[in-house]
Amino acid sequence: MGGRQAKLKKHTAFMVDFISDFVNGEIDRFFFDLDYSGYVIEHYPHMEYENEGFAQKFADTINTTYNLYSDLPDEEFRVKMSEALNDWLN
């Protein structure tokens, strides 16, 4: 991820870091859920400006996964978000 992330612009890199921190267990589920929607509202419009296609892929992978699986237990949800993160970045 490091090489690709270095090429990402500010708002997209922020969201990659945020999702990665959750997937890697650095953010607890409670705080992830508290921050997720606010960060999407704040950063997504800028992500569209930075790279519209990559922002749309975020919506199709990360945001769709969040909406479909947010009712799962914490670790199952973390796995789903990890899969979505991999899909988004590849």
C-alpha cells in the first residue's frame, strides 16, 4: 500500500489511512462508527475532485460494505471492511 498511497492526494490518503487503521485494529469499532459518516461527508467531495474514478470505487466498495454489513459483530465487520479496502486499493 505504501507506494500507491504516496501517490494519493490529501483527502483520499486520509480515508485510506482511516480505513486501514480500523482494519488493522488501531481504531476500535465504537470510534470508527462515530467518525465514519462525518469523515465521508467531509472528505468524499474532495476525493471526487482529486480522482473521480477512485472516489466512485470508494463508494462501490468501502461505503457499500459499511452500509451492508455494519450490523455484523465487530470482528466480522472488520474482515468485511478489510476485504473492501483490498478491493478499493487494487
